[in-house]
Amino acid sequence: MNIWRYLPLSTYFAAQNMAIDEAILAARIDDKVPNTLRLYRWNPSAVSIGRNQTLQTEIYSEAASALGVDMVRRISGGGAVYHDFEGEITYSVVAKASDLDNNTTVAAVVDPALIYTKIYGALSDALRLLGVPADYNTGDAKNCPNLTVLGKKISGSSQIISRGVVLQHGTILIALDLPQMFRVLKLKDVDCTQAVEIAKPKLTSIQTELGHKISPSTVANALAQGFKAILKIQLQENQHSPEEKNAAEKLEEKYHSNNWLLNAKLS
């Protein structure tokens, strides 16, 4: 059985979280660290945008600043995401694609859809353990694959694949604060109040489905169990390597910079 490194639930600010994920990806590409599952939270709450998005069209940046909500650009694709400190856990998987898809070799072209399917299988199993049955949604040209409960999204993710190594990170919604979410996220041609009403039938959370509160640590434990069961791996709790820490500290400068936030092509 394969042994993966497990970095248990921890909390960082936005630039740190994205810098850490990129540092792990680089270290895995160079075979300096094993396949890794990391769980984390965002404090303060934050908005992340996809690699190819435009900040001004996705976020009310003045409102975000006034509310103390961080803004950051990911190296992965996908859409803008509100990361609520109280209401979400983010997972990050960094692994050789060949270890996630038995049909993929180092030289083969990686099929992102197959990777999504495998990882979402683990997430679905974790939600099942919590009493929330979820279905895999393959997404479309505008939306990455996601997990839904009776048609309502409960988990979304984004990916980057580099030199045969996958970084997939995504959200697990524990609770929803839709008014706060749409004070900072833009929906085209609608105001905050209208956006909340549009989102209500489209989003859900673990607490909404269960009808009671649940702790982040309980959700994190279920996630670890789901990954172990579905990927047939052992998780060995560990820490970041010294090289990863140094790389992440340097990468924080990029994720703090306006050049990267406003236009990734400039950095």
C-alpha cells in the first residue's frame, strides 16, 4: 500500500496558502517529497481567482478590502471562490498523475477528468461518512467538475498539471454565509441581494444538509478517511520539508504582488 504524506488541518493567510501549494508542487516534481494530502483554512477569509481570470470582473475589490477579506490569484484554473474561515475546509492533493490513474504513465498524456473522478471519489466517501450523500458532476466548458447534493454544489476544485504531477485543490463547504460571499463575489448584471437569491438553490453545505453544526476537525478526519479508503493509501502525518518552507517564503512575494494579482502574465 502506498504511503502519502499528510499535512493535517492548519490555518494560513491567502498568500501563504497559495505559496505552500506551489512549493509542494515544485518539490514533488523534483521527487523531493512524496505524494501529499494537505488540509487548510484561510484566516482572514479570502477570495481566490483562477489563473486566467480578471480581478475587476470577478471581485468587488473595494468591498473585500473594507471587509478585511484577502484577495489572491491561484496558479490553477477555474473560477473565483470565496473562502470563509468559519465555513470551509480546503484540501490540496499533490501527486504523480500515474499514482492517481493506473492508465497513466510518466510519458502519457494526463487526462484531467480521470484525476477529478478519482479525487472526488475520496471526497464523496468523506461526505458519506458525515451523513451527506453527494454526487459527482462532470462540469462543462465553463465549470470545473464538482460535487452536488440533490443538484446543489457542496465542493468545487481546480487543477494544474506540470511534468506529470497534479496539484488539485478545492473546497468543502461546512457552512454558508451567502450575503458575505456576494458582497465580494460578482455575478454579472445582478447586485448582491439578487446574487444571494440566485445562489440559494444552487449551493449547500454540510451543516445545511445535517441540520446542525459540525466542527472543522470532524470534517478533516472524515476527509483523511475518505482518501485512505478510495485511493487505497496510508497517510503518514508529517511536516513541510525545510526546502519547501524556504520556497514558500519566497513565493509569498509573488502572491502578495499586485502584478500577479492583477495580471498573472506579468509575473
